[in-house]
Amino acid sequence: MSLRNFLLIIILIISLVSCAEKKEKISLITEDSLEMQMIEAYNEGIKEFNKGDVFFAAKKFNEVELLFPQSIWAPRSILMAAYAFYSDLYFNDAIIELERFIEKYKNHPDTDYAYYLLAICHYNLIVDEKKDLGEINKSKYYFTLLIKDFPNTDFAEDATFKLELIEEILASKELYLANYYLQREKWIPAMNRYKKIVNEYDTTIYIEEALYRLVELNYKLGLVKEARKYTILLGYNYKSSEWYERSYKILNVNYKKPKLKKDLKKQKSLLKRLEKLFK
């Protein structure tokens, strides 16, 4: 073997050993650096969130997950990113983060919070009940899920209240459509919508008008027995309602609203008598 070849072999061996040592050192440094970077990214995310820069804050929280996806900080960081977007009314961005959290960390202790925030985001995207049916149904789905799967939480309590409001929204949509058909003299589609309110949204404020319209439509179509049935139902539950009085007028053409003038005169005379007793 020539001296030249021998020297080349020695140089090659030294290079390989050096590279191996270098790689091992880089690996160790990288591992330490990842943890430090994760902590730094999370703290920076909190700092930027407090400053009001939610997009940069969310970016930093996402970095935490990328740097250390197996750590306890990864799911927390996703929730923080979602909350950052939510706090600044970027509901669609928050929804993306929350859906990702639920998909990756289904058994996490904060899953109830994730579902609640997801439901609230969809709820806040409801602008017009006549157009935003998708958001209405999604928020209803997640609020219902919260009550079913996490019944003993504060989130479930608020979800119950929100569901009541959603029922009002859905009922108002049905009433809008029913009145739309009524104005265009499409009696059967209108009647079906009013019946839906009676059958599915009987605890909402729209039930009284729906019952009255069913009296009105059935009477118009010659179904007097049906009209009377809805009048009785309206009177039994809402006797003092203006809608009941109007429905009663339909079935009783000669009906006149009782005058209160005589009653007022009697009350005044009684008051005068009482006044004399104390003089």
C-alpha cells in the first residue's frame, strides 16, 4: 500500500468518526432545543395574545404542537389558539382548531370545553335565522352533545339555556316561511309550517300565533271542527292572549269585546265609599 493511499484511508476514518460524533451532538442539542423552543413559543404566544395580536399568538401556539406533539402542552396550545381566534371574533378559524383538537385528543380532560367553544362559535355565526340554518343546526348538535355526554358541568347548564334560544330561532324561521306561504295563498304549505311550530316548538313565543293561524286557515278551508279544536287549545293555554280573542271572533261572528267603562265606574264608586269610611 502506498503512503498516499494510507493517508487517504486515515483521513476518511477520521472524517467518519468526526461526523458520527457531530451527528450525536446535534441530536442531543436538538432535543434540548426543542423543549426550550416549545416553552419559549408557548410563552411568546401568551405574550402576543395579551397584546392583542391573535394571529401571531395562534401561530406560536401551533409551533408548540409541531415542536413537541406528544407533550401535555400540545393539546393545550391548540385550545389556546382556538380561544385566541374566538376572542377576536374569528369564529371560523377557531372552529378549525377545535375540530382538530377533538379529532386528535378525544379523551382529553378539556374535551367538554372544546365542544362548548365549538358550539358557541357556530352559535355566534348565526346572523339571519332565514339563511344560517347550517350554523343553527351545528350549534344545536354540539349543545345537545354537551348535555348528553357532560351533564354535570357548567357548560351543560349554559348549553340548556342556549338550546332554548335556538328553539326560538328555529320557530321564528318556521313562522316566517308559514306567513310567506299564507300571503301567497298557499294554504297547505302554510298550514304544515304552523303545525310544525305547534308540534315541535310549543314552548316558544310563536306558538300562540301558529295556533291562531291554524284556526284561521281551517275555517277558511271549511274545516270548522278542526278550527274549533285549535281555538279550544289556544283558549285553554293562552286565554288572555290577543290571538285567542281573534280566533274566538272567527268562530263567533257576533262576538264583541266586553266594555270596561261600566266596570271602571263601579270601581270608582267603591273607592269613594271606602274613602268615606276613613274620614
